[in-house]
Amino acid sequence: MDLVTLAPRFPGPGETLLGSRFFTTPGGKGANQAVAAARLGAGVAMVGALGRDAFGDQLHAGLAKEGIDLTHVARLDHEGSGSASITVAEGENEIVVVPAANACVTPAQVEAARETIARADAVLVQLEIPLDAVEATLRLGHKLDVPVILNPAPAQQLPAEWLRLASYLTPNQHELATALGADAETDFRELMRRAPCPVVLTHGGEGAWYRDDAHPQPAHQAGFKVDAADTTGAGDTFNGALAVFLHEGLAQAVRKACAAAALSVTRLGAQGGMPRLHELDAFLAAPSRT
């Protein structure tokens, strides 16, 4: 659950500010990406965990309302649901995440979803669950020949073997350097070329860069100009859209993912701003974007 405070600016150390608004809204990288994909027309199943608490009840009901298959979302009695404390100021955000039930997702849970994963067109996995569950997802997807999109956030260094198992790595610039164990000052295009798997790198309002076998040199997709109200969930919207449109080819998928992310920042809340397919189609059909 995202606990969101709107403020005129970010406070300094030891400083107390008066905010203008507080609200709670469903969040979590996995759930956000699931909702983004579902709203863009995909059939979505989720593997994860929630506490058997008030937040868990709300989050479970919200995902079910989006039409997401929750067969493999565990409800835990011994742990609460994950939360994120978010401050939004001047269109940017600062976030502290408490994983809670997310830290209880296991490789056995991933294996239990084998039949669902085998039928999937793509699998998305992030680093808000234990790394052994991430590894299990990568290995199972590779074994079943299902594309696995690895979103390496929150940032941490990852074994090169895991990266080779990923069909696509979707970091921002900081996450890419961290995942590769590289110097953060290294040009991100060089890091993209160095990565042992295809990379789609998000670059905020500037759009995204992508490299795969068909595009050995990083190619750029420009961002779409919008008035940003809240950037929370923009990366998750991007990842969800990328998975949905991957079958159209990487360049088209990245373009649509950038457009979906741009739309998402025009409204408050991670899931609250995520567009539906008809909204994305209308946005891309505007004369200035055709």
C-alpha cells in the first residue's frame, strides 16, 4: 500500500514540513505492473504475497477488480502487507519501501505457477521479492522458452548468469550500472552494449533507449511531452506496457511503453494514473504524434 504525502518541497534532515494532502493508494512494483498490463488489455496472472490484514484485503480486492488472476497470491497470517511511504513534491517523489509479505515469496511459489507461466506470452519480475524467487523465475522462464522481462529495481548487483537468462533487462541508468557492478560514471550506452542480454533503459522524460540483436547499437525513443503531476509508478507502467506490446516488435513496444508512462504521470497515484487501452490509442492517434 502506498502512503502518499503531497508537500511543497522535500524536507531536509531533521526538518518538519506541513504537507497539503495525504492519501493511501494501491502500489508495489509487481502489482503496479500487473495493473498496467491488465488495463492495456492483457490477461494477467500474478505470483506474490499479501498479509491477512486490512491493507491486504484492500489490495487483494483491488487487483481482483482489475480482472487479475490471484490464484498464486498467498495470504499470510504471520506477516503484514508491504507498504511504501512516498513524498511527492514538485512532480518528483521520494520513496521508502517496507517489503513485509513480499519478502516471503518463495521459489516453491514460482514453481507452483509453472502451468500459468508456461501459457504466458511474457513474464515480468522485479527485485521487491527475495532473490532466490527471482532466480527461480528466470530459470523457469528460460526452461519453458517464455520471455522474461527483468526489472532490476530496487537496484542491486546481479550475477551475470542471471542476466544472461533474462530476455530483456529494463533498468534506469542507476539501476543498470548497479546491476552490472559498473562505475556509475560510465556512459549508459556503453553499459547497454556491455550487458549480456537485451536492454531497454528508461530515461525519465527523455524517453527510453533500447538494444537487442536487431539493434546492436542503442536506439532512442523520445519521450512524450506532458504536464507531470506525479511520477510514482511511471516505470511500472512502462514495464507493463512493454510486456503487453512486445509481440509487435521491440521498437513499437518501447514507443507505446513511453506513451503509456507519459500518460501515467499526468494523474496522482501509481495505479491511479495508469491508462486504459483506449486512452493510450487516443493519445498516440493525436495529429502531433502520428
